[in-house]
Amino acid sequence: MLYFEGERSHQYRILRAVKNRFGGTDEIGVFAMGADGLEEVANPSSLFLTDRAASVSGAVVFPAMEGTRPVLCEIQALVVKLPSGATPRRAVVGWDSGRLSMLLAVLEARCGLGFGSHEVYLNVAGGLKVQDPAADLAVAAALISALTDRPVPHDAVAFGEVALSGELRQAGLASLRLKEAAKLGFGSAFAPMGTASSAMRVETLPTLAALVDRLAAAH
């Protein structure tokens, strides 16, 4: 069973298998509508990262894994201060809303950041739907950046799973993620302890609180 995903306003579509009696369902195909119909996109990462603005707070690049294929996408966050007594809204496009609530709770309980009086908007640019648990660190970095209005380094990517304790856990296929990021010109990465690469500079972090300190110290 196959599904085409994508927004009507975008020219590309993602072909995803959700049921396969004879093989796996963890691969995707990316296609763009051209003059002669749908054509394969050989490098989806370059498609999802077009027109990135430098030095904008709340934007972080995440090297996602779609099956065995690394795909770089941009995580965008917007945090808006509300008047006292107003009920904050949380809106998510392209990621799990329950995961966002958990991550906000960890940022408040373990890192001392306050989102209770802020509206939070999260978007995966380009219409991609991310299910990779390693997106936690990239989403957290985008939220921290948006709350403090301090941009994440433009040449950096971030990935890693966040535990309820605030500890960072390693992501699978880290070498493939970093290799794809280096190929597209990224020079550094924020990742959990134990992640290493010869392709780029990796700044390893033990906890989410360490990421908060790192982004605050960068300015």
C-alpha cells in the first residue's frame, strides 16, 4: 500500500509505503512535478533546505533518516509571549504534538526554561513529516533559540533523542547523518556523547541543559 504525501502548494510529493507483504516500509521516494510529469528528486536534502535565511532564531537543520536514506530538513519554531492569564496555544505541523508537549515539559523541569505563558508553533519546513525520534535535539534547539531570540550557528545540524531525565541518547546511523550534512556544506553538529565523525566537527553534549548553556554562551 502506497501513499503520496505533500502540500498542494508545493511541487514535490513523497511516496511512502505503509504496508508491504514482501519487504520493508521504511524507505521513501521524493518526486517533483515537471513539464513531463513526476520526476525523481535524486537529492531530497537540497530540496528541503532551499532559501534558508542566515541568522534567524528558531531555525535548526535536522538530518533525518527515512529508512536508510538521510534527508536534511529545517525545523522551525516560533515562541510568542502572551498577556497574563491568557491560555497558550501549541500548534505543530510535521511532527508529533505529544512529543512536543513532552519536550516542553523537560525543558521546563530540567532546564529551567519557562514556556507556560508562551504560545509555541513548530513546523517542519517543506511539508515533510518527521517520525525519527532523533529529532528531539533539533526541536529543542529550535525552541531554545526561539525563546531566547538567539540563532543557532548557521552551519550546524542537531540530532539526538531526549530522555525524560534530560539526558541525551545516541541516534542510530549517526555516521550517515553527518556524512550527508557535510556533503551539503555543514561544518558542525550538536549530538549526544559518543558521537564522532571525521567529516565535520561534532560538539557532544551529555544533557539538554548543556545545550541550553552552549547556545546561551554562543552570544
